[in-house]
Amino acid sequence: MSDNFNAFDISPVPTPGPDAVPPAPFRGIYGMPAFATIPTNDLAASVDFWIRGLGFFELFGVPGRLVHLRRWAFQDVLLVPQGSVPEQAPAMSFSFACVLSQVDSLVEACRALRPDSVDGPRDTPWNTRDTTVITPENARIVFTAAKPFDPASQAARNLEAIGITPPGVADDDKGHA
């Protein structure tokens, strides 16, 4: 028996599917369990790209010190001024969930603002469609959208091979929640 169990009910990410609707932007205040802090040498340009290209909104700002951006609950980014930023994106990336219906518009918006900023979208062996965006600060941001689950697919076999049983396929998670 696995120590893993279905806990999708605590996530803002909707059930994967072609008709999945993204949650509304979350404007509540909470203790952030995780967030990215990204240095920028042009705070205004960075905020503009994150809002118009990546679909974030400004939750609040401290003039000249930081801008707190958010999309869904638990998708928080702090942009902070810094004299310089790396000349190229690092190998490390930060990923945000999205839904399939958002992928094309995100790609179009980012390419309209920065034509060479997008790599993808591409389908992964673990059943997602991923798009990598290099932001004005040279941060490597990945937007990942889960695809509908097909229990007969190669992706299902890939997940099963590493011990992941999708919710609803096995009923062995009773007593874990």
C-alpha cells in the first residue's frame, strides 16, 4: 500500500479536461506556503510582461521596493528591483499550473510582447502540455496544463510504472485523508 493519497480537494487546479475552467484570480490574503522572488532591473517592464503576457495581477506593491503578483491561489511571485540580472536564463525553472484552454492565448500574448520568449508548447510523457517562457528578468517559467487522463494511454502506463495511480482508478486511499 502506498503512502500517497488523493488530496486534489486542497488544490485550486481543476480536474484536467478539454472543458476545464481555470479558477478566478485569487485576491485573498494568506500565509504563502511557497513563492518565487525574482530580481529585475526594470520593475515596470517586468510587471507589464507578467500581467499582460503571463496573466498575473498586482496584488499589492511597495513603490520602488517590490511588486507582489498572483494568478490562482498559491501562485505568488515577488518582483524586486536589482541593479542587474543574469544575461541568460538559468537551467532552473519555476512552474505554474494552467489549464489547456489557456496555453494558446498565453503563448500568443508572450510572443506579442517578446517574440523569442516562448518555447513550446510540447506534450510530456507524464500527460501534460508545457510551455516555457523566458521573462524580461531571464527567469525560466514553465506553464503546465494537465491533459485529460486516458487509462489506456502510454502516459497512464508511464505513471503506473513509477507508482502513481490516478484518483478514481484505485480505491486504496481511504483512511489517508
